[in-house]
Amino acid sequence: MTPLDALQTTLAGEHAALYVYGVLGGRVSVSAEPELSSKVAAAYTTHRGRRDQLTSMIRMADADPVAAEVSYQLPNPALTPVQLERAALQLEERCTAVYADLVASTSGAHRQWAINAITDSAVRQLGFDGQPDPFPGVTEL
């Protein structure tokens, strides 16, 4: 995979993350689940920033950023607080895998950006009741 392909794939992942977090945010009750609501909102904001950064990186490479799909499949029905939290965890696990692929396909500033994204996503997974992983996003290790 070329560095540009990896950036485009990561941007596609961020588009999916924003869609899913938007759905989760619309389904979580701010009054009944304020902590979960806050975590989902913070994750949405972080992924929106990442999407914007990736869009800029791709444009700086004189390429057109990949467009978002019309919709994306949710990791689960995402109807109960437990399902909402599990969906957020699965989403972050998927994002971490995409960031790991970006690390493997880039160097310099882009690789550092991906390493920072992996670290942030791995910490966010813990907030969604995930387990620590010595090599987040790299299933073969």
C-alpha cells in the first residue's frame, strides 16, 4: 500500500467513525447516561479533527480526498447503553487497526501522526471498558 493509499484508507475509516459516533450520540441519553454521552461526544470531536487533518494531508499530496459513504453499518444494534458502549469500543478497535496500517505504510510526520492516533484510540478503548493491549491495532502480535 502506498502512503497516499494508506492516508485515503484512514480517511475512509474516519468518515465511518464520524457516522457511527453520530448515531451513537443520537441514541445515548444525556440525562440517563451522562458519562457515556460525554465520552461519545468527545470521541466524535476527536475523530472530526482527525478527519480534517487527514483531508489536509491528502490535499497537500495533490490528491482528492476520498468522499464519505452515504451510510455505514453499525457494529451492533446500539439500542441499550451496554450496546452503545460496546459499539464505541468496537469502533475504536477498528480505528486502531487502520491507524496501525498507516504506521506500516508511512514515515516521518505521517507515521508520527498515526502513532499518536493509535495511542489516543487505545486509551479511549479503556474508557469504553476495553482491555489493555501491548500492541493496539496489530492483531498478529
